[in-house]
Amino acid sequence: LNQVINNVNALPGLIDDKIKEYISSGEIENLLNEMLQNYFPIDVKNPPADLVAAVGDGTTDDTVASQNILNYAADHNLPMIFPAGVYRVSSLTIAEEAHFLGVGNPTIFKLNNTEDALINVDGSFTAFGMTFNANIAGVVNPVDAIAGACYNISLSNCTVTGCVSGVDAFVSGIMQIVNCHFSNYTEYGVRVVGNGRIMADGII
């Protein structure tokens, strides 16, 4: 009985020592970082440690890095932040859902002559404060900037340029385009078919 009492009396000190040991080991910082990654937007220039960062310097091919970050963000239901810069990509594919948030008006720019649209959407897509440039003067086969079979699509404060069509989409859910500028296209600024609902305001 005395031993049990001694053990019980020593327990708070033992727990205190273990907590101090855990904090000083750095594991708590790793745990917090892991938890925060599942709640905050992903900065494409500073993604989680297991992903290669996009560069956005106007020269580097950011296709693989951006697509991998996009896939990770979709798997974790997180938006993506694009800091100011020019992200050169062949094309990006949105298989389920993606949310792009631009800081400082970043540009996603068509890198080379693939026949895919700059942004291929097969799901839902939102973008705020972005420029999408399909580089119509720099590719042999001009393409659409944003195209595909969408459920929901929302563009706010975006510029879409250098393309066959700015947006060419089949929409089954809701399309919202607000305060967007479409320029330098050869067919349509916006072309929408399907049985979805459309809200547009402030389009140039």
C-alpha cells in the first residue's frame, strides 16, 4: 500500500517531466505544422514539405509542381494561394475541385504547344485575382484559356487573355463571373452551354 501511495504521489511529477521532454523534442511543432496544413490555404511557393514549390519567375516550367500541389489541395479540400509572379505551365487539369487565390495579380501563362486548354476543368473551379494567358501569339495551335465540363465555376477580378476562347464550358451547376476582363481572343470571350445557371456582372 505504501508503494502504491508513493507511485500516485510521484505521478504528477512524472507527467510534468514527460510533457517537458515532448515539448523540448520539437515533436509538438511538427504536430502543429501537420495540423495547420489541413486548415490553411496552400502557398504554391511554399507548399508542404513533401511537395516541390512552384517558382513563378516567368522562365521555369512550373507544370509538374503546380499540378502536384493542385492535386494535394484537392485531396485535402484546401484553396491554393498564388503569390505575384508568372507561372509558366503546359496546362493544368482540375479533376474534382480547385480554388485559386491570387495575391498581387499573378499570371498563369501557357508554356508550350500542347493541344490542351491552359486550365482544363472537369469538376468545380473558382479563381480570384488571377490572370490567365493562353499565349496565343507564342504557340502553333492556339487553345482556350479555361475549358471543360464544369459543375460550378466562379471567376472574380480575373483577366483572361491570349486565347481562342476565354471560357468555353459546359456548366451543369452554377457559373458566376464578376468583374472580369476578357481580351485578345479569336472566338468567344465567354461561351457557355448546358443546363446550369449563370450570373454575370461587370464583364469587359
